[in-house]
Amino acid sequence: MRYWLMKSEPSELSIDDLAALPDQSIDWYGVRNYQARNFMRDQMRPGDQVLFYHSSCAEPGIAGLAEVACAAYPDRLQFEPGHKYFDAKASPEKPRWFNVDVKFVRKTRLLGLPELRLHPELANMRILQKGNRLSITPLDPKEWEFIVGLLQS
DNA sequence: GCCAACGTTGGC
DNA sequence: GCCAACGTTGGC
């Protein structure tokens, strides 16, 4: 089992939005970055654990826990002409973009960036590096354990 | 709103 | 294959 951090803008989809969905699950559409796509397509498996991160908002930070609900499959929006996420170079025979489904586990307190930066144990997290923009990043199991510990304190 | 950092595009 | 230009991300 692997561990991940996945960013979402709460104005698009917050942890509360995820919890309120009919089956508390969503297709993680719209990833248009190859590295992030590769993580989903090649490495994510059902049951992988996810930190749900709120980005581009007043209080960026970890807002909840989720899990990968299924293996990656082609992102449907790449085939929808006129859609923001349409990709003319993709076809059903040769899909370019993939997504997994992500399922709500629980909401947590907001664990913000300033607090994350306090801990040397977390210093290598991609999210804390200057200029980091990747929306999906792998987590070391030790980082996962440490953060879950912080969330319980 | 600013701007640093990064990924992608496209001309050569 | 290089690299300048451009668009986007995301914290502040």
C-alpha cells in the first residue's frame, strides 16, 4: 500500500464537498500534468491512503483523509469537445489522461503549512519545497504516520 | 494582485 | 535538441 498527498482547491472540491457526495467518492478528473498522471496510472492501487490537501485558499493545508477507490481509467473529459479539459490529441483508442476515484475517509482538523514546516520529520515533503506545484505527490510511510499522529494531537 | 517557480510549446 | 516565450500554479 502506498501513501499520497492530493491537492484540491476547496472552491472546486473541499473535504466537506467530498463527504457530501452521494457515495462520498469522486473521479479525480482534470489532472493534466504527466508526472501526476503517471502516479495515478502506474502506481495508485485501491486502498492506497490519501491526505486531502486544500490549496489556493485562505488556509492551505491538510483537511482530511481519503483513499484510492479504484485503479486509474481514462479521464472522460479529455473526449468532450469544448470542455476545459478537452484534449484534441487524445482519443478513446489512445487516451492520454487518466484518473482514479477518490473516496472520503474522514475530515480532520486543518493542519496548515506553517505547522507542517515546524517538523524536521516532514522537511522532505514535496509540498514544503519551494516552487512545488505538483498536485499529486507520494508520501513516505513514515511521513504518513507522523502526520496522522499530528492530526490526533 | 504579485510574482517565483515550473511545465509545455514551438521555432530554429 | 536547444531554449525563449508563454501559461499556470499557488503561497503570500
